[in-house]
Amino acid sequence: MIEARRVLVLAPHADDEVLGCGGTLALFAERGARVTVVVVFDGALGDPDGRFDGEGYAARRAAEARAGGAHLGVTSYRFWELPEGHAPSDAELRAFVPRLDALARELRPELVLAPWAGEAHADHRAVARAVELWLAEGAAPTEVWGYEVWSDLAPEHLVDVSGVWPAKLAALAEHDTQLAYRDLAAWCEARAHRLGAGALEAFRRFDVPVTTEVP
């Protein structure tokens, strides 16, 4: 992965950027890079048992994301608030492409991080597929890499985030709505140490797809 002064991160939901690449983002921020996180979906389905007040729930998750990002040195967040939990149509996926392209033209990122295409979660796969379509149009910046959240990837690059691990855990601790359902720290600990010594985050480069047809 390249060194970058401007990094754009696509997170399907608030907390995915911390789970998948939070340590790497902290390292970029330490080096003075400008990191912008776009949270794509509204996260409205993140409380299936109704443990939190439904009114204002999406805003609460956005506030958790900002609070978590502060621990990583990331202060630039945008929330697209697309409805989650459904398989996007061909038209919906293609509508994502010009929006993503416009954002890239505005921010001029040298590196884009997005969930990798093999993620089991449907929302994650939708974001990855939209990125593939964007890449197929040849408008992407120099480097686009995928990160893992819930599904293992075969890494092409590993980042040792041991030195910023406390910041990553502090960022996760801000996501009360999700911690009510899962021990995110334990999940990250298991993932970070499965590939070798130290706390590691794994990445795989996005390939330009052979076809732009949407399955």
C-alpha cells in the first residue's frame, strides 16, 4: 500500500472503518494525512432487539462514529444515510458510481479503502461492487484497497498497528449501540493476531473487473 496524504475510506456502517482499518487510519493521521470517512448506510437495522430509542438512532450512530474517529485522529466524516439491509438493484448500484466519482474529484484521494468483495455482509458486498464498477470506468485514483471486517481475505499487504492498538480499542468503545450486541474488541483481537506476530490489519488490492455487468 502506498503512502498517501489524502485517504478516502468507505464504511458501509458506522464502526466498520474502525473494525477493518482503524489502526491503519490512526497511522495515516499520525503522519499528517487527511482522512475522510464516508459512512454509506444509515445503520437503522443495527438494533434488532429495540434496545435503544428508535427516534434519532441513526444520529446516535453517527455521533458514535465521530467520537470513535477522534481517538484515531480522524475528524472528517460524511454520512450518506442510504437505507441498509436490501440487495441494491442494477440502477441503485450504478447511481452510486457518479456520486463516488464526484466525491473523489472533490477530495482527490491518493488512496481509497473499502470493504473487500468477499465480505459476507450484503451491505459490504454492495459497496465493494459499486467500487468495482467505478474502477471499471477508469476514474479511480492511484490505489484502491479492500479491508476485511467479518470475512477473512487473503492479504496482499499487512499493516502492523500494534503501536496504535489502544487508540483502535478506544474508538470501538464509543460504539455503545453495537457493543450491546457483540464484543467488538474480542473480535478484533482474534482477527489482528491470526496472521502473525503483532496486531495486524489485512488488505487486498481491488482488481479492475473484466465486465461491468451487475449480477
